Amino acid sequence: MSDEKFDIPFKSPTLPKVLEPGSKLKFNCHPGISCFNACCKMSDITLAPYDILRLKRRMGMTSEEFLREYTYPFAMDQDKVPGLKLKTDDEGACLFLDPEKGCTVYEDRPTVCRYYPLAMLTIREKDSSQPKTQYSLVMEEHCKGHEEDREITVEEYRKEQGCDEFDFYNQGWYELILKKKSAGPGVGKPSEMSLQLFFMASYNTDMFRRFVLSDKFKASYDIPEETYEQIEKDDVALLQFAYKFMRQALFGEKLVPEKPGAWEKRVAERREIWEARTRAEIEARNRQVEEMMRKETLGEGETDTTPDPGDNECGCNLEDR
Ligand code: SF4
Ligand code: SF4
């Protein structure tokens, strides 16, 4: 049916049945329910870029501070494309869970928390260039919401949970990951530098902003001043730019125009670095070979007593002359 799919959350026990926006589910979750907070006590929350933006704002933190305090990285695929999850305490409970009050960041909770008990699948069907979103139901024993007497369509549930805004701002990122998965080995493993760039542009947005507004970046890319101004003050504009820039870095799509000669200049700069590195490596290797030869000539453990031409211990008495 489909060539590739990307699902949020990962590895959840979903029913094989695919749900469309009009499909109905029987579910309700409310503070009086017997399992209240059970899901957050064993949380496994994968984060998308807009989730991080909302949470770091909520916490009044920079993206660096938020990543350090509340997240941990994991590899999303065999090429080690970096993903991020919310940290938990030692028992597996989400750090934002208050045992009495429930979720302390409810208005800014991540996409996965909003969708639960639905899983979102972004798929690309054969012969189609456009990704399509479908849903599936997550059935976990601890969740009693499925026993509640309420029927609701997927679309109504998404609206109720405020999923539209999150999907809108994360969509470019989902498509990027789907493209990476669909690309197959032909595209090759991304370089270490591309993976670092992916991490920074997806999650460490404050650092990505500094990178884009740096003189070096501006000297390389031909971007209107208004775009830089938007990027400076608007997190969402920064994210949209990040998605374009990542497509360029990962797949070579020409979406961010470069200044004439910028590529050649970068190659020349890199060549200087490569040449300096090569020279240093050759010198280090030469020193190793010299050392090895010296040991071979003298025998292991022997001390070289050859006098230094600079001192007068050569045997002749300079003072006698
Ligand atoms: S962010 Fe809130 S809803 Fe999501 S797992 Fe944590 S406490 Fe639960
Ligand atoms: S009904 Fe399900 S989603 Fe709601 S609190 Fe219980 S376990 Fe969590």
C-alpha cells in the first residue's frame, strides 16, 4: 500500500486497522478516571521541533537549557539521525507530571501527548509525491479511557486536543524524515556534519538562529534582509527556514540560494584546512618512523649517548685548544 511510513509515537502497540479522519473511536479521558496519570507515569515521548519550541518558552529557558534539563537523544534510524525524547524520573514518570494536579505543562504538552491514544502515520503511497497522514489506535492495558462511553471521530478528537497547530508547524519536519526514510541507501549515509546540523536546526533553535544570523552565514547565502529580520524575532519563521535548510544539507535541494562564488570560497577555505591537517599528519608520521628507526638501530631500551653537537662532551677538550 505504501512505500514508507513515519509514525509518532514510535514502537507503540497500535491496532493494525488504519483510521481515517472520519473514523470513530470510543474513548474519553478526564481527571475523575481511575487510571488518571497512569500514561504519564510510564512515558515515552518523542519530541518534534515545535514541541520543543512550546515547552522551552513555557519553562522560560533557552533551547540549550531545555535540551540539557528535560531531554535525551536517541538514534531514529540506522544512519543515526538524531531524535529527542523527554526525560523521565527513575520510575519512568514524565518530569512534568505532578501526582496531584496531573500535567503541569498541559497547554503546551507535546504532539504525542495530544494524540494519545492515536498514533499518527505519515506515509507516502507508491506513485505519489505527496505524503499522506493516517491514524491508528494505541491500545494499552492501563488505559481505561477505551471503556468510557463516548464516541468521537478522529477529526473531532484532533480538534479537541489542539493538534492542528502542532501538525502545521511540524509538518515540514515530518516530511523531511519521511524523505530520508524513503530515499534508501542510494542517497548514502549523511555526513557527521549534516547530522549535527540536523540536530541543531531541529532542536537547538537558539543556536541555529545564531548560526543563521552570523556574518559567515550571511556572506555565503543570498537571502533578503526581511527574512533575516523575521528569523531574528519569530521562532516559527526560524523553524520554517530550518526545514528548508535541512533539505538542502541532507538532500542537496537548492532551496536557499547561495551567493555567487560562495561555494568556491568555502572549498578553498576547506582546502587550506585539509592541507594544514595533511601536513601535520605527515610530520607526525615522519616523527614516528624516525623514532622507530632510532630504536631499531640502537636496540630496545638502549640509551642514545651520541653527544649533541652543541655541547663539548664529544671527547675533544675544547678548552685545551
Ligand atoms: S508532558 Fe504532560 S501529558 Fe505529556 S507525558 Fe508529560 S505529564 Fe503527561
Ligand atoms: S484514560 Fe488513558 S490517557 Fe487518560 S489518564 Fe488514563 S491512561 Fe492516561
